[in-house]
Amino acid sequence: MKIVFMGTPDFAVPSLRQLLAHHDVAAVLAQPDRPAGRGHKLQMSPVKALALDAGVEVLQPETLYIKKVQSDTTVSTAKEIRDYLAKLNADIFIVAAYGLLLPKAVLNMPRFGCVNVHASLLPKYRGASPIHAAILHGETTTGITIMQMDTGLDTGDIILQRQLNIDPEERAPSLHDRMAELGGECLLEALAQIESGTATHTPQDDAAFTYAPMIKKSDGQIDWDWPTSRIINLTRAFDPWPGPYSIYNGETIKIWRVEKADSIDVPAENTPPGTILAADPTRGLLVRTVDGGAWILELQTAGGKRMSAKDYLRGRSIGAGERLG
């Protein structure tokens, strides 16, 4: 099939790689280059880099919506790109973590419409951060949905789904990479069904949907008044970004790894959550939670590097009775 691919970050790369190997990719759309790194230099996205390496034309509109204000420079750009996409006469548009909304006119442009590679088992975790949400909420399984796009947010009919187990200790980067590879495999399978006319389109149960909003930096703050399992899940979900953190003496400390403390380690006296119960140089920091205690095993101070809590305690006068907030 003749395909236009729309994607930007690493998650979309395996899907594009599969399409380049098995289909005719006429063009790729990716978000504009953004400043990155300490030097804030413009950096191309992983999808753009792969497309250029394969010799595929890359388009980078700021938007695909045509505004009414004719003096806006995005008007001509959006219209020109939409006209160009129409002239390509592609069979289908494939979207994977593109990051821009598609107007109805674009959704209806190809004969098979637009298909999305979504990183959850819809209708669960619609939205921008389904991988993080699955870990954050303690899911043991997740999966990929290949979905026929409509004008709603991840509300279209389900074409294909494949389940994936989440390892108990798995963190966001590992699950992201496994989901991305599975997404590429599922996409090829779904395209074969669409091309042969055997694809099914199953409406989602809107009453069962959950939402995974875009992550904010503040979402990484640990509330020690939570159950220990929820704190552990947060550290797994938000590594490396936005980074799980707590406040100690007015400064932010990243809390990278935490494990549940045995009840025998937790003193019986009733101290507020966030209280440091022990500073053990052979193990780490023991902190009171609402349902017991948690050992901080790895952390990072502002301007420092990630280190074990044991290394952190060397030469530092942090002790029992102090508070994390």
C-alpha cells in the first residue's frame, strides 16, 4: 500500500521501520525540530532521522488546521501541506505518537482513512501517556491497539489488539521499548487485514474508558501519605522523566528506586508519613508511609548524579526524625 506516516519520537520508529521494509512510504510528517540538550540546539526527531536516512521526504508543519486569519504564516503552510497530501493519493495515513491533532478533512483524505498505533488496550488509557499510566496504576498487563481514527481523542474503532505483560520491577523505558516493537508488528498485521478486506472494526465501550493525560513535571512529586506500592509504582513510571522526587530541607531530591520495608524494620511508634525512620549506611533511608515504610535505595541531589542511598549517606548528617515532603 501507498502510505503517509505521521510520528515523531522513539516510540514511532519501529512502526516506520516496518513500513519502510514492507510498504511504499510516500512521505513522513514529524513535528518541527525542537531545541534540546544543554546547548538548546535544534535537534531532529528520531522519526525524521530515520525517514531522511531512508530517502523519504519529511514534512514538518506546526499544525494541519487552516486558520481563518490569513496573515498567519501557518495558514499557507497548513493549506499547502494538505493540498500536497491530497495529491499523493495515499491509500492510508498511519499515525504513531505524532503529537498533533488531525482535522476531519485529513482523517477522511485517504481511501482507508487514518490508523493509529496506540500504546494501551483501549478504551483504557486514552491520551498522551498510556505507558506511564499503566505502570503508575500497578497494571500487570497492557498492550497495543491499532485503531481507526476519528475526530475524538483515541475514540475510534478497534481493528486489532495484542496484550503484553508488565514485569513486576519493570520501569518506563523498558516497557516503552517493548511496546514500540510490538506496535510495529501489530501495525503490519493490521495493514494486511485492511488490504485484504478482512479487518474488523469494533466500537469502543465509552463507558469503560480511562484517561492518561500529558505528564507534568509536578506529577513526579512523591506523597509519603500514599501506600508504599503506589510510591514504588510512581518511581517506576516516572523514570527518567519527569523524575520522582521529594523535598528535603527545601531542596529537591530525586528518589529513583524504592522498595517496601518489612514490617519488622518499621518502628511501632506513630510518626507522620515522610518521617525518616532510619539512615542505614548498609541499606539506605527508611521512610514512613501511610501503610508502613519504604527503603529509598537510589537517589540524586540537585546538580549531582544518581547514586545509591548508601553512597549518599557517607559523610552526610541526615538521620532519624527528619522529614521528607
